[in-house]
Amino acid sequence: MKKAALIPALLLLLALSACGLPGKASPTPEPTQPGRGETVTTAPPASAEPTAEPTPKPTPAPAPTFEPAPDSGEAGIVTIPEATPEPGGTSGDASGSTSGGASGGSTSVTPPAGGSVLAYGSFRSDTETALNLVADWTIEATGDETAKITVVLSLESYSLDVGERRGNTLTFNGESYSFITDPVEIDSGFTKTQIYVWSRELSRERLSFDLSVVWNMKGSYSGKELETVELSGRYEYQ
């Protein structure tokens, strides 16, 4: 009897087990978070092309530096680079010698052809620029007791453009003479340009002399203001 009663009870338990009893649910594992002790690597898609390295731009060469164009100075003077020519040697002849004054010097001069040349020489200014005034002089015999001195004034310079200049002064043995010079335009290299010629009769007993010239520049040259250009010199006849 007892065995017969147990059989239905066992069958009931088996049926309840098959239907499922309420119980504890299994915990769902959390997804792994990057940065918690694990390394997560994200690979690029297979079709993605590798990123190209940027091409470095070449460093541009420095721009060429040009000297500024010559500026027009006062009174039409063209400013040019400083350049002073080498002075020539001391000149003279067997009968005398030349000597420069405090503001000038002597340079070699070719004596004129013809006539009887007693002495010749040259005085030159010193402006400390490439622009200077030169006085080439020659003494020629014109008779047994007379002679004539001729002074040729010239400008030495590079490019130069000046108008007429008035009120210039030539002083010979203490006597002053005023003169005018024509416009001067030089657009070549260093050159010598004649601007005035002066002459006077002399006694052959008195050929020594003092000479000075003041030429009105009234402008600037090589950045230097030159109101006047001056020269002076003395010749002792022996």
C-alpha cells in the first residue's frame, strides 16, 4: 500500500521539475570595457588606404636684394656709389715745380703741343666723393719777356646732371674773376668733363702764382651735401 502511494508522489515531483521552478537567474557577464587592464585594438577596414605622409614644402629661397635706384638729389644731382679715383703723380718741368694747397693736390698733365711751354701742372679738389674739380694749367712763352697762363677747369665724376651755375670764382694772385658754367650731363662711367677755360698774359719775370677756384655745386653727391667745390694750389717758378 505504501509503495502504491509513493508512486503518484514521485510522478508529481517529476512533472513539476519538467515545468521549471522559480529560482536564481544566472548573472549576465558585463562587456569588457577598454582601459580596465585590457588592450583594445581597432583595425582599419580592409578597404581603407593608408594615410599618406604630408609632403614637406620646400623652404623658399631668400628674395634677391637689390640696391635702391639712384635718387635724384637737390638741383638735379644723381646720387651714385662712393668711388674716388687714384690721384696722379706730381707734375712739373725742369724749370719749376707744382704744389697743392690745403684743399687740393697736383696731378699729372700732358702739356699742349706747339709753342714754348715753360711750366704746366694741375690742382684738384678733395670732396671725399667721386665728384671733384680739376684745374689743369699751362704757362707758355709768347715773347722774350711775356708769357700766357691758361687754366682749364673740369669736373671729374660718374653720372651727373646739373644746370647752369653762376657766381663761380677764380682767384689768381689775389685777383678774383667771376664766371658761369654751362649745364653738365654725364651718364657714363667715370669721366672728366671740361666746364670753363681762363687765360691771362704774364710777365716772364713773375711766373710763380697762387690759384684758387670756387664752383657752386648747390646740391648733393654720394649722399654728401656740397654747396661748393673748391680747390687751391701754389706754383713756385725756379
